Amino acid sequence: MLLYEGKLSLLCFLSPTPLAVLLIFSYLEIDVVFIDIEESVWWILLSYVVFINIIIHILLTDYAYQIAVRAAFLGSVFTSGLLAACFLPDPLTIFGWYMCVMAFFHYSEFLTIAITNPRSLSIDSYILNHSNEYIIAAITSWVEFFIEVYFFPELKEMRLVSYMGLCLCVGGECMRKLAMLTAQGNFNHVVQSVRRSDHELVTHGVYRICRHPSYVGWFYWSMGTQMILVNPLCFVAYILASWKFFNDRITVEELTLLNFFGEKYLEYQDKVGTGLPLISGYRLEQ
């Protein structure tokens, strides 16, 4: 059963749903909408953001407030992405897709932890503050996108690349969430240095395919975000930066897992690869 924090976050994330419904009606030109959404949509969205934040501020405090305000923010970004994808002129529509992908990824991280490992749940489970490098990488991709929109707008009209990126993001997202759902309480955003009494080595489900499916999913998801934006420079930079990050992280994590599970993990290493290109993980023969 989903705990209170999860229910609260879900309610706040989905709170722009009525706006999304109006958007769909307008986009499909269904006559039940009695206002010109295309002309008013940004004012409606701004009014929602102000209203929901006032309500959250009045009704909630402390930890609950921190959860709710982040979920509402991500819900607003997701809805803004839908609006941008429908109403902004080409080639800016693909930035709307990107906004949806980013918002859903960060919110679903929190919700999945709330479902699978509630004892480790915190506001950091949104991983919005993952690292300074992560924030810099995101801002850099936005800068590249808008510079290229201005100087090379035809580049952003390569919709096949964007569609492929969207599919890669969906696939990566599914792989990562399947890993979290399979591992349940054994999954944590932070590499654990002390083994809990109930910590088990997970080798079934998607873990039969690769040793680190959550990292595999995130790796390809990050590549997909830059394909959606058709950012050639950041696409290459993201591959290199993500590869280095996961190579370093897997080395540390596998050293820990070898300390936790010993021979059992050695056998697992021999049978299943990491799933990431040119990353073999920590091997004792090193």
C-alpha cells in the first residue's frame, strides 16, 4: 500500500490533469471547451502554478510541504511540456517532449522509491539535486538547443532523430523502473557501505539480463534526452560523461557487493555482464 508521502506527491503531480484534459479537447478540436485554450493556455498554467503553491503553503508544513512543492513543480513542468509540444511552433515543440521526459523521470524516481523502499524515502529521492555536474549538464543542453534553434533551425527539424530519442528514453525509463521494482528494498539511490540484515543479492528478473539494469536504463535515457533535442555536441558529451560516471560508480558498488556477498557475487559476475558498453566492473584479478 502506498504510504502518505507517496499519495501526497501523486496528488500534487497530477493536479494539472484538468488543464491537460482541456488541452486534449482543444488539440482535438472537441467543442465541449468553451474558451479559446490556444490563446489562454499560458495564463491558465500560470494561474494554476500560483494557486497550487498558495494552497500547498497554507495546508502543509515541513517535510510534507517539501514533498508536495517538488511534486507540484514537476507536474507543472510535465504539463508545460505537453502544452509546448502542442502549441509552440516548430522546432520548439521537441523541447516540450524533453520537458515531459525530464519531469516524469524525476517524479517517477520518488514514486517508485515510495512503493519499493519507503524506509529510504526522502526529498532527495526526486534526485533533483543529484550533483552540480548533473545540473550543469542539463543547463548546457538547453543552451546548445536554443543556440542551434536560432542559427540552425533546420537541424531541429530532424524528427526521426527526436522520435528515436523519445523511444530510447521510454525504453531506458522502463528498464530502470523494472530494476527498482525487482530489487524492492534492496535498491537505494546511495551506494550502501554497511550491509543490512535483510539485504539480498538480486539476480532474477531484469537482473538476469545485466548486473546493473538501473544504470543501463539511466545511461540510455540520458542519451535519448539529447536525441530528442537533436543536440549533437551534448549527445557526444553525455555519452562520455555518463560512461565515466557509471564506470566509477559501478567499480565502487561492486567492490562493496563483493564484500557483502563474496563468492556468490563472483559467480554472478561470471554469468552476467554489467550491461554497459566497455564497462566490466570491479574484478578481483585487477
